[in-house]
Amino acid sequence: MGDWVVRHVIAKGAFGHVYVVTHTHTGKAAAAKELWRTPLNSRNVDEEVSMAKYLLLRIKHVCECLQNCQD
């Protein structure tokens, strides 16, 4: 996975797994979600991806707001 090393599964779901990953240069840990898209579940997986994108944008916005409050 590029600069990330997959460590182990931390969750299993109907559409895939979530793994602990570690960045090779910084050593920082993160979570990576693997989704299995099939013709039968493609709509649900697409909704899952859309929701994750939305949440990431919201988190980014909150972090930027908090950083601006500290400046």
C-alpha cells in the first residue's frame, strides 16, 4: 500500500475489513478500510464511500476551525 504497512485486521464488516496500518517514514498508525465492491452490493458500497468522504471533509473543516481559533 505505498508508504503504508498493513499490520492486522481490527474490524470485519459486510463489505470489507478495517486494518491498522503504519506509515513507513513517520511510524504513525492509522486505520485503512478495504471495501469489496460487487454487482450485488455496489450501491451500498458507493453510499459507504460517499459517507466516508463527507465525514473526512467535516473533520477537516472542524480541525481548520479549531486551528484558526488558536491563532
